[in-house]
Amino acid sequence: MKKKSIVLLCLLIFSMLIAYYFYQKNQNEEFVRWGDSIHTVNTEILKENDIEYKIENDKVYIPKSSLRKATFCCS
């Protein structure tokens, strides 16, 4: 019984570390400007292709890791 508890505890700790890693990866991701302004970018296409974006000062920014995907689907 004690052995099962130790194994479950190790799996729980491992799962928490994996979740923390992916959470940190998304938090530190660099965003790059996509298009000239909000008026020239079709954000619906970004949504349809599951590309995260944010809008600041009427400019659209996407994660640097999604740049290739956005170029392929939205150009």
C-alpha cells in the first residue's frame, strides 16, 4: 500500500511540473505585429485557425510561434 502511495505521489508531482512548464511557456511567449492595423487584418480567419492574437493600440499581435501558421492560412 505504501508503494502505491509513493508512485501516485510521484505521478502527481510529475504532472504538476509538466503543467507548470507549459503554463510558463505560454506566459513568456513573444508577440509580433501582424498586419498594419486592426482594420487591415481579418481576425475571424485567425480565430478559425486557432491562432491566438491580441490587439493593442489598433494593432494586431500574434505569438511568434504562430507566425508560420498565420502566414500559411491568412496570406
